[in-house]
Amino acid sequence: MTPAQCRAARALLALPRPELAKAAVVPVTKIADYEAGILQLRPEDLGAVQAALESAGVVFVEENGHGPGVRLRKAAGQSIPTIEDEADPTSRDQ
């Protein structure tokens, strides 16, 4: 997980740093410094932060030629709307 992925994951979840720090049991100042690129987290702290974000619903996407990324995990039973779904409101799950 890169610092940018950490920032993006928190943004997708609307998760404030203090809540992430509490969930990961990592000081909020360390998370802030990591996200700013000032500090490299110890592997165990980095793993705890990543695990906390993943358990909250984030999926980290590895480098695939377009750079690393972050997305939200699809909830069980949730369908992803397509362009056709947007044009036809009757096709949406009720």
C-alpha cells in the first residue's frame, strides 16, 4: 500500500484519520506522516493500517501498467450498474 493509496482509501470510505488509527492501533501522527510521505511505517504498522482499510471495504489494486489503485469491494448481492441500466430505470434492483 502506497501513501497515495492510503489517502484514497480513507477518502472512499470517508474515514477520518483518528478512526483509522484506532482501528489499526497505530498513532494518528504516524498515519498522517506516512500519507504525507514523511515517514515509512514499520511493516507491522503498515500491515495493520492496510488490514483495517480492507476490513472496512477497500480493495487495493496492484500496479498493472496504469499504476496502483484503490476501489471499494462490491457488497454481497450488489450489482454494478451498467450504461444500459442508467438508460432504463426499470432495470435497477428494487
